[in-house]
Amino acid sequence: MPPVMPSWCSTLSHVIADPEQVVYEITTADAGYAFPDPGLFISVTSVKKQTTYFVNWIKYRDALIYRLAFSLSTSTFSNKFWRVLLNLPSDHNPMAPLKCDISEKKK
């Protein structure tokens, strides 16, 4: 085991580890994912579906990153929403609404 670093030891001795003193407000934006869970890409049942997921991620990622970087909205989405988006057919019109329950979108 490597030797203890004095700066880490000193800093960690000042950390308050009492869960009662931790203040963290959970917002609705914390309930979903800003980006798809990586597990969605590896848990699919076929190579064809996995390819579809990756192709759709590449197809839509610039817009998805843009919405977080340059938008006032920090919306997150449920895994169900991400599965629907990543499983869209290659000929899907991006301007057409997704066939997914709107209540699944987290605001």
C-alpha cells in the first residue's frame, strides 16, 4: 500500500461525515438522466438493436448536448424516454413527435 499523503490526511480529518448535517436539496432535474445511461447500450438483446442505439445517439447527440450547454432548460429524461429515442427507426423524421408518454419527460 502506498504511503499516506499528509495533505489528504489533514483534509479528510476536517470532513464532516455526519449524514444529519448534509444539506442537499433534490430537485425534479435529479430524477432522470441528462444523457442516456451507458447500461442502455450494453443491455440490449441483439447487435442490430445495439447498432441502432449507437447510430441514433450519434445522430442526435449534438442537439442533446446543445440543449444542456446553451439552453435555460436542464431537463432530464427517464430511461424509458431514452430507450424510445435510441430505438427510433433510421428513417424517423426528427421533427415528428416521439410516441412516448409525455409524462415520462422530467422537467
